[in-house]
Amino acid sequence: MPMQMNLATKIANWRQEAKSDIFSINGVTDEQWLLLFHFFIRSEIKANQQHQVFVFEKEEDAEKFYSLCKELRPSLYYPDLGQGAFSGVFCSERALTERLLTLNKIHNSNEGHYIATTLSALRLKTPPSDFFKHNAFKLKISDIIPPEDLAQRLVEMGYSSAPTVEEEGTFSKKGEIFDIFPLSGRPFRIHYFDEMIEEIYEICPDTLRTLRDKPKEEADIFPLAGSALTDENITTFRANLPRPPFNFKHQKLMRQELLEKLDNHSFFPNFPLFFPLLFKESSTLFTELKDASLFHFFNFEEAQKSFALMLEEYNEAYDLSQSDQDSQELLPSPKLLYSERDPEELDSLHINDVHFGASFEQDYQNSVAIGVEPIKTYISRNHIVSTKHNKQEFIQSLIKTILNEKREKNIWIVYKNDSALKQIKNVLEPFLKAPLPNIRFLHFDLTEGFIYKNENLFFVGESDFFIHKSQKTKKRANRNNDVFAEQLSSLIAGDYVIHKEHGVGRYAGIETIELGKQKGDFIVLEYADNDKVYVPVYKLDLVQKHSNSQSNVKLANLKSKKFDLEKARASKSVKKLAFDLLELQAKRELKKAFNSPPPTNYSEILNKSFLFKKLKIKSKPLKTSLRT
């Protein structure tokens, strides 16, 4: 990019001086940070050749971020075992393949990648680096390797034979043509001459036709999970999954079935959960990347808290399975799955998504509060009205208003595709007749535009150009505000409330606090040990009244994870209840009712012998039930 950012200079100085392990960036979302980092910061801090590791609390956030990254540069997604790994839900084999692909790329490629992952996946134990280096190999033109030998080697690595190569990890042998869909990339076709590889071409994954315009000199073959099924690793697995006590009959049977599968060099159901147990020496993604990567942690403290709760839940489930002889679950120890080393021990960027606030110490060297304002707020503040019928006028008015700002500014028009760019340029034609150095275009999938005030950068996306007022949405928002305002007015100092994240606290009133150049009203909540939480009034939906001040209620301790654990247990109980209800309904559907025969003469005789007088109100239901 033809401009330099002060933020990039500050980060570069931090990396050179290395006075602190952490550089904090507050007030920016993950999407906004990706845009700023990729286009304005990355080259300035000389991080082009490094891996950039973006670490999230939740897998859905990491996966969404990956979809943005892969449009910018080579990117990889590194998932965890998945939610509910210790609650009877099978772990995804696809997720294991994604992890192996990432590790293979790291060990067998010099290219820098964007890697999206979670804190839990970062600490998940993986095969050691030797596993990937020793089991990977290349196929080159003029190599002599008989097709039968190649097929045997692929099977040993975990590949499977198939009529066509439509999925990763499959191969197909037809005469002198050998198709492979490797873990490392697109499928390719080998043309043999006797036992020698004569030609290698990519093939179209949809039509399976040879792409003659895409010849290859060599092709990488990366190992799949099947490469781990060596005798040595199976022996290690036996040691890591010890024999249950004699009276734990069900678990003993399950362990025996798992080992029989492994002895036959095949995997058992839910094997991704047990995969780390195959290795005597293990590693983690964090260990493999810590010396050659820059880590970006999003909302690190929340991610740490979630990871600690997850481990606590896993340990409870494991301890229960070890103490209950009637348990139907055979689980590995969480200590064999996750590393105890904390990723906070290395230099990293901590990006915190906060929407209100600024740094109390503006000269604090290793922290910066990014002044970000949504472009929609700017539009509303400047009374620029958009409707379905004045799109062109609205867009031109928005750009004109920005250009009339007294301060120096740069406008970046962010577009998703070429058709959108063409449409935007047509609307902005009056401004583009004479080239303006402060209006530029940027290709990025931006959900909502924003203003980076610290550097006077305006990022305007497609969604900002084509918005219009929605009366229906506005009414709904007003109703919600009325509900929250009513709740706030009903609170009296001393009342007990529940905060969604922190638990039961005592309401202490409202305070106006000035942060930097901004003022805001905050709800003050008191907790155990005189700790306080300040909640912005616009986040009142996080707080609910619990009881009045006369109640005998114990305040939650912010230093404890008890409330988070209680929430997790409640969520687990609700989920279990839902599954139990589904199971009960399924059993009812499957069970056949007894089909009673129609009434006979004997039934009539029995009815007439009834000693008591029938009520009229009962006669009709009785006849109906007898007929059915």
C-alpha cells in the first residue's frame, strides 16, 4: 500500500525492542483487524514470510475468519476436537484431516500462511515433527516406481482405493493411468510408461478430465492418519489407555475392541479423540509455530477462561468414567490430549473487541486504543438519508461530506467483486473525472464500513452504499429500549442482579465516567472482595434483576470460575434433557401397540353383568373406546 500507518510503526518498534511479550490493540473487530493488518501493517513490520496465526475462543469465529483469509493469501484452518468431545458426540474425522494438512504444510513448505485456529486447538497434542517429515514424499517425472508399489504405499499411509478420485485421500489405478487426490492440494494424474512416471497433470475435480495446460514436474504426497498405525505406536497406545479394573466389564470390552481394530491396522469409531495417544513424543501447533510466527490472540482472557472451563468439564467426565463401574464410556485422559504450556509465554498481539473506551495512559508504549467508528454512525450523525429511491444521490452525498472534512483524510472504497466495483465507479463518476489521490479502491469482503479515527482513514463498503432505512426494524429496536429502560428504572441501589458473564452482584447505581475524550454512563455492580464491574448502559441486556436488597444472597467472586462452571453444567443438563426427550420419542415411535380385537358376544354378556349403574356422561366414551 502506498501509505504508512503510525500503528504499523509502533508495532515494528515493539518487535525490535522486545521490552514486553504482549502488544495490546483495543477497540477493533477481527474483520477490521484483518483488513488493517493485511493491507497496511504486514509489509511495514516485515512479516510477509512469516506464518500469521489468528487465535479465537470459538471454532465458528475461526472458521468464518478463515473464509476471509483464503481470499487474501494462502490460508489454513486448524480446528479442535469439536464441542462435546467428552459427551458422547463423535469427533470429526474431517477436522483431523484439516489438522494434519496444516501440519504437513508447515513442515514441508517454506511459504508463509495465514492460520485460523482456537486456543484449545493450539494446545491440542499432535504427532511429532518427524512424523510429517519422514512419511511425506515426492513423485517426480522419470521416477521408477511400479503402480502396484505406489498403491501399496498409499494404503499404508491411510489413502483408500476408489473408482474415481472425488475426495481427498483417495486414489484410482486404471492401466497406465494413476489418479491421486492428495492431502496437499488438487488431484493429479500420472501417465506411466511401463514402471516409469512419464507425465503428471492436474485434473479437474468436477469432471476428472486431464488439464493439459497444467503439467507438473513433481507432486507432494503428505501422510494421512493411517501413517500412524505402526507397531511401535500401537504399543504406545496400549500404555496410554490402561486396562480398566476387573469389575469395569463394559470398559474392558470396549478397550479390547479398540485394540483389535488397531492390531488389524484399521481405525475404530471416534478414533480422532484417541489419536494423540498413539505417540510417545508429541507436539502442538503452538510448539511448531512459536519460533517462526506472529500470533494474533482475539479476546485472549475470555478464550483462556473458556479453555479452562472446557478442561474442567473434560476432567469431570473422565473422573466419572473412572469411578463408575457401570459407565458406558471409555475416555482418554485430558492430560494426554492437551498441553499444559501457556501460549502467553511468547511475543504476541492481543486484539480486544471493545466498542467503548480508550487508553487511560495515552503514552503507554505497548498498548493502543484504536478509535473506530462505524460508518453508519457517521452517516446518522451527519443526517445523510438513504432510501430505496435515492441511492445515487445518497452515495454522492456521503463521499462529498467526507471530502469536506477539514482534516486530512483517505477514503477507501471496499468492494467484494468486479461487478460491484463497476457499479460503484458509475455512481462516483463525478468524483473520479479528475483523479483524487485520497479516493482509492480495496478488494475485501467487508461486512460494515468504519472510520479509523487515529489515522483519518474512511473504509466504505458495499453494504454502506446500498443501505436504506427500515421502519420495521426501527420500531423493534425502540420496543427493546423501552423494556431495558423500564428494567433500569425499577432497580434500587442495593438490589441484587445477575450479570450474564460474572454472576450475582449488587447494584450500586449509575456513574458517568470519562475515558480519554469520551464520556459514558455505566451501571456499577459490586462483587465479593469489593470488586466492581462497570457495565455501559447500552449493554443493559447483559443484566437482569435477581432479588431486592432484603434478600440473603451471596455475591459472586470474580476471581473464581464457579459461575462459568454452573452455566456450563446447566447448558450440559439442558442438552442432555433434549437428547433424552428425543430418545424417548424415538422409542415411542418404534414401539408397536397391542391391537385389541373388536367386541364379541362375550363382551356384550360381560357388559350386561356390570353391577353398577352407568352414568350417561360415560356411555359415549366407553362405546368409542370399544369400537376402536
